[in-house]
Amino acid sequence: MIVQGSKEGLEISVEGHYTIENQPQNALVFHIDKLVFNGLELPDTTRTELEDEFDLGFYPKEIVPFIEATEAVIDEGQLTVKLKLSLKSNS
């Protein structure tokens, strides 16, 4: 996935991908693979700091407690997320 934009002479491009992670909770997490600011590719440490400061993840259980993300696929400009219902009885 690539997101890019410009404003007032500044340009940025962010390239990354999503993964499903289950620890510490089920989440669709965005990982920055490449970060370019005004034509200069920034180092890994900057990308890591950006991921830590701005959480671009999606946490399904925070919206509906019994839904879990199981798969994320980007194809032809479309992000598809598969969700699973986890209905458990208390018996």
C-alpha cells in the first residue's frame, strides 16, 4: 500500500503493508516499509519511531468483542480483511 501527498512545498510518501497479529491482542497492524520525505528516503529508525508514535492499526474487538481479524490481503488497490465471529458459550 502506498500513500502519498504534498502540501505547501512538502512531499511525503509512505509505503507499507498490513499483518494480522494476535499478541497482545488481535489487530490489523500497519508496517512502514519505506518512508520518503521531499525525495529523501528516511532511515529504518525513523520508520520505527513513526510506527510507535502513530498507531495505524485496527482492533476489531474494540468495536465488537466477538469479532477477530484472520487475514489481510491487498490486491488491485483494495484492502480486504477477513473477520471471524467468535461466539463462545459460558456453560
